[in-house]
Amino acid sequence: MKRIIMDTNVLFSGLYSSSGASHQLLRRIDAGEITPVISTTLLFEYEDVLKRKQKELGISDNEVNVILDNICALSEFQKIYFLWRPYLKDPKDDHVLEVAVASKTQIIVTHNMKDFKGVDKFGITALRPGKILEAIQ
């Protein structure tokens, strides 16, 4: 089973459209084929984005809560300590990298590849959702 760190943009994309690789990734997570690794900070970011964009997604507060509960149930939890920030170009993404480093998860799935430039120094690869799906087939 593959372990991944899922960037918030992948979660949003997977909920926004059922025709793309992000949605297929969410389905694989639900089927237990892929395990996301999360931290409290990453979960709060998921919640913030989903609640701000719930009208765009066409979901209620209750549905956001159910989605987040499911993510928690299907994920591994990793404590992070913010020991070496900032590292990435966008400091808002440093906590995503820190979850990967702390949990020894080698893959960050994101649509924003440029935001994760240099993560290879930590033995981590940033991949788009379609690429991770290809890799596990």
C-alpha cells in the first residue's frame, strides 16, 4: 500500500470534479489502496479550504465535516514540530513537507509542482495525481 501526503489542491480538485485523476485518487484512498498521512495542521488547512469553497463545491457544513471525518479515519496521523522552517518558496507549504519528512513518506501529491521544488533533498518526490495513479497500477 502506498503512503502519500495529499496537498489541499488535490483534495479540492477531487471533490470539485469526478472526471479527473484527483477524484480517482480519492476513490483509491477510500478503497484502502492508498493511505494519506496527515497532521493536525494539514487537517485544519483541508477544513479551511473546504469551508471557504463549499459553495463552489456544492456541499454543506455537515458534508464538509463528514469528508474530514472520513479523511481522518482513512489516514495515518503524524505529529510535526515545525523544526526547520522556512524551506519552500511558499512558507504555507512547509508544513506539508514537514509531514512527509517526519513520517518518512516519500510522495507528496500536488498540482503545484513548482511549490515543492527541492523536496528531493529530503528523499521526497512531488507528483501530480495522474502520475501517482500510473505508478500504482
